[in-house]
Amino acid sequence: MTDVLKIAVEAIGQDTLRVILGLIGVLILVVINALMLTWAERKVAGHMQRRIAAKEVGPFGLIQPIADSLKLLGKELITPMKVDRVLYFLAPVICFIPVLVSFVVIPFGEGLQVRDINVGILVILAFSSLSVLSIFIAGWGSNNKYSLIGAARSVAQNIAYEVPLLLSLLIVVIMVGSLSLKDIVEAQKGMWFILYQPIAFLIYFIAGVAETNRTPFDLPEAESELVAGFHTEYSGMRFAIFFLAEYTNIMIISAVATTFFLGGYLGPYLPGIVWFLIKTYFLVFVILWFRWTFPRVRFDQLLNFSWKILIPVSFINLIVTGGILKL
Amino acid sequence: MDTIADFYPVLVFAIVAVIFTIAPVVISYLIAPRTKGKKTYVTYECGIEPFGGAWIRYSILYYIYALIFIAFDVDVLYLFPVATAYTKKGNTYEFYTLLVFILLLGLALVYAWGKGVFNWKRKDQ
């Protein structure tokens, strides 16, 4: 095995090999993560409502997501007559780009990172702004009233929660003095940043849940009032791609929270990647848990909660942190 | 490391993302059945005939939030280079600069609050 690696390194260079292997690993991770999360979502929901949830296909229903995705692959691709065809086809493609690009800079373990870009977190933030664009394109291109209302709500949510998200990450950046995710993890060798900055962690997590359109901030796809929101007109495989992106987004939000506040891959005894996955999936579980705990917020509550509470608190937090660093 | 070497993985990942989303749709297009019902391709509207199109003008009440957001987002982005250059201990000048910048931003928030941007009135009142 090591001989094969050595020959490959000599043939195409270490950096290229790292990108290729990283890409394969990330694609496998994305697919398995989405399959497992659809299963986990149903299991968590089921047990919280004292039901059993999926159990027929395979042990504990573990094969169920694969059966579901094969079924979706065989479904007819319906493109309604009145849609804007270019935008309608483009939306699922755009929604997946930010999701995959974010994995370039996330450190899964010591050295297990595709590339340590020195402006790592800016890459994630810049690309994640694209996802709201894809939602709006999907909503507008569908020429459906539910889709359009869902898309307009999604934009509102994004403009309310991006500022607190940026500010809470900024607080960690100001403590470390670097935008590279690896440096941020290494700076937490002594103490996790959640202990220094519990408020920033809380604000980041709330804003992150809002950015992924999960309950209690699921207004863009509120199924009880908007059918399915922005993806009402999407069916079959295109619908599956939206879901793949959504579940991967949940994981990315949790992975960034782990990297910034929970010490990333640092931990005793076990290898780094195991610690990273334990912390990340604990946060993912919390997000799934939210869905069956909190009711959906109203639209004005959604906007005002961010502008009246999260942003002022973030500002005060930033000033206090800046002051303490100078002491 | 130069910039191109740093960012080509980003480009590679973006291209693969495009392929990764188009491929399953193509496979599905090849194997999925096609029906041709009378109403198969009609826009969905809870089972009734669609009542007009969706491309209409309607009031977006939160547009003032959007205007404040633009100002805030750009200003917060200015803080990222500040955060990387911020030194620990000593040099309190940096802290006062940061303080003035954030107070000015906070003033914008206070102004919007005072103007009643964050109050939602009922339409019928």
C-alpha cells in the first residue's frame, strides 16, 4: 500500500494527490452523511414521538435510505410548463457548489485537510452566501407562488442571520489572529474556545441553524403553510440534490462550530478524526433534536430577534473581547 | 505558497460539484419513465387550476432590513483584516479604534431602532 502511494506521489506530485484523495474522501463522506442523516432524522423523530420509525429494510432500517435514493433515481423528472427553464435547471447545481467547496478547508484531523488556505474561513463564508442565491433562483424560476414566498423568506432570513454569524466567528479570529482553520484548532490546545466565549458559540449556533433553514427557522420550507417552500416544483433526483445539499450544510455548520469552539480534532487517546466526528455529530444531533422541541417562529420575530438581540450582544461581546485581549 | 496553488483545489471542488449534481439527473433522465397526462406539467397549486402566474409584484415588508444589512455586512467584512492584525497586550490605540468603529455601527442600529424600523404594524390599523 505504501509503495503504491510512493509511486503515485512521484508521478503526479504530493499536492495533486492530496487534492484527488481528498476529493474522493469528501464525496464518499457527503453521500454517506446524507444517507445516514435521513435515517437519523427519522429515527430521532420517531423515538421522540414514541414511535419506532424505519425498521423493515435491513437491521434497524439502515438500508432504508439506500432504497429511498434508488426509488428517487427511478422517478420521473417533471419540468412544469411555466418554469424559467434555465434558472430551474441551474438552481440545484448552484446549491451544491458551496457545500462541496467548504470541505477544502475543514481540518478533519492533524494533516487531514485538503489544503490549509490562509483565509480558510473567508472561503467558507464567501461560498455559503451562494446557497441563498440558489434558493432564490429555485423559488423564482419555479413560477409557483409557494416557491416564491419561500424564496423571499429565505432571503430575509439570510440577511438577518449572516451578520451575527460573521461577528461570532470574528471574535474567535480576533483571539487567534489568523483566518486559517488549522491555526484556530491549534490555538485551542490549552482550552476550548467555548469556555472563553460561550455567548459567541451560542450566537453562532443559532445563526447557523437559521442559515440551514432548520426548525425553528424553517420558514422557507414551512411544510404546513407553503407545501414545501422553494422546492415545491422539484421532484425526483433534483429534489434529492436539494436534500443532499441541505443535510451536508447541517454537517458543515456543525463542523465549523467544532473547529472554532470545540477544539476541532483535539482530544486525548482517540485519533483526531474520531474526536472531530464525535463532536460534529453531537451538534448535528442537537440540530435534529431542535426540530421536535421548538415551534416555528413568526416572520417578524425571526427578523427582530436577530437585529434586536443577537447583533447588539455580538457587538458588546466583540468590544469586551477586544478590551480583555489588551489587558 | 502562491495564490493559484492555494486556490486551485477550490476550483477543482467547484467543478466536481457541478458534475456531481448533473450526473444523477442525467442517469435519472435515461432510466425514469415518462408519462403524458393532461395535467402532468401544470404548476402545482394544491390541486386546483393555477390562479394566475407567480411573477407578480408584491410588497416585501422587510426591504429596510435589507438596506441596513448591506451597510452592516460590508462594515463587518472590514473587521476581518482588523482581527488578524489585532495584537495581544499593550498598544491600546488599536482597542480605541475598534471601539469607535463598533460604536459608529451601533449608532446606525440605534438610529434604525428609533426610527421604528423594527416595529411591524398591522395592515388594518
